[in-house]
Amino acid sequence: MAEILLSLTIIGVVAAITLPSLTGNINERTWNTQRKALYARISQAVSLMPALNGYGTVKEASSEGANDAVDTAAETFLTSGLSKVLKINNICDNSHLADCGIVSAITNMGGVSTTMPTTLYTLHDAFSSVAWSGSSFSTLDTKAAAFETQNGESILAFYNPFCRTDYLNEASLTNGGNVFGFPESNMCVNLIYDLNGSKGPNTAGKDIGIITVFNATDSVTVAPMPSAAVSANNNSTVAWIDSSRACTAQDSESRLPNIDELAAMIINKDIFNITNTPHATYWSSTVLNSERALTAGISGYRFSDIKTLELGARCVKR
């Protein structure tokens, strides 16, 4: 009997140690599978839509304090646009986001509780005003709307009814020439999804992620999932070739993001905890020429930099 009790005790201890890890691994696999399936459904739906801009009515208040502002952009995009090509169970306006399972705060990838943004300007302040080398654009602070899918995902939708396909003030792609533009002017739709609604853990990189759609026509849909930051040593910056090698060396699932994935990560910087440390500019895998690769900055711009410069870098999972 003593031997049986000892064996049961050992089994119990081993189970207590291994069960959380096994449960975590099962959750990770489930989230990864669901994430890829959601991305596939959204990508296919977007490909079936006409131009993504122009939905809804947006009108600023006639005067400060006036109650005559109109903002139906995101909600109309969902009701009159996306729902025509994607099966949606429920659509919620900005005043009733919780009815679609949207939580008020999530844990970002830095482990810090972060308020869920609910308007375009609180998503990233670069939407309110950007100026670089004489170029500028502005958008109205459209309110986010939300929807629930038939698979149980809760999705918060940010919409820019004035999104473009061409980049503002884009320089010619010549050897040694820079190329710059503002990803915010080309972002049409940004989705923050929660794979299991209001249930926990409500954590970026687990059940929380993003899908971003650029360009009003010939749209590009990306769903980057950042993994580790890359640095040559601790918090230092890193050259392009070293950052690319460091990502692929981590594991078979890691790589540098392309320029659209990086732009989406920058737009959602608060969720992914992307800061101006160690550097305000980050590398992408998109190559301009033999000397330059495209980068994106925290403040909201895209540029090209010489590959030997040391900048910030974040890897993404495949």
C-alpha cells in the first residue's frame, strides 16, 4: 500500500508540473490554427470587395461643443461592405462594443495592461497629422465598430474612408534614392481580433492579434504576429543583414516582416509594445536595391535606409 501511495504521489507531482505546460501548448496550437483560418477568411472576403474607401458618412461638428457630428464610416463598411462577402453574426456600433465581446483593456506583448483603442486617432496618433518633407495627409477620427463571426471571434474594426492606393510623395526607386510615404494614408481597414471573445487571457500574441488591409484597390491583407526583438547585444541596434540572420536563426518560424507587415505592426505599436527603444526606425525584409532596404518609423512613415546602418528590428512568426 505504501508503494502504491508513493507512486500516486509521484504521478500527482509530475502531473502538476507538466499539465500547465501541456495546456499552454494545446492553447497555442489552437490559437495558431484559428488565427490562420481567420486570416484566410478575411483575405478572401477582401479580395471579393470593390474599392475599400468611401463607405459611410463622416461629418465633423459644425462648431466646438455642437452635437451634430456624423460618423457612420466603420459601421457602414461592415454592414454594406464586409458583411456582403463574409458571414457575420452581429455588428455593434461604437457605443455598444462590449455587446460584440470587445473588452476595454488587453495585455500587450510587453505584459502591460493597455486600453483598447476605439477611434482611429487612439489607434495611432499619426492618423491625426503627419508631415514629412513637405508631404502631409489628414483623416477624421472615425469611430471603431465591431462584429462577431460565426466561429466566435470578436473583432474591432477601424476604418479610413479616405484611404489611398498610391503612396504620397513617393520618390523614384533609383539606386541610392530614398522612398518614403505614410502607411496610415494607405491603411483602409485595421482589425483587432479576439479569438475567443471576452474570455481570457485577452493577451496580444495569444488570443489577441491584428489583420490590416492596405490600399483602396489591389488591396494587400497582412496579419503579422511579432515574436522576439532582435539586437546585436542586449538593447543595441542592429544592421539589416544581422537582423535578418538573427530572426531566421531563432527558429524555423521566425523571419523579418515585409514592409506591409512592418507598417501594420507600427500602426498597432501599443498592442505589440513596439517603442522607440532601441531605435525609432525598424527594418523590414523588403529590399529596395543592393544597398538599401525599406524601413518604417514609430512616428508614422516609411523610408529606405542603407543596410549597414544599425536600426531596430522585430521578428514575426510565419
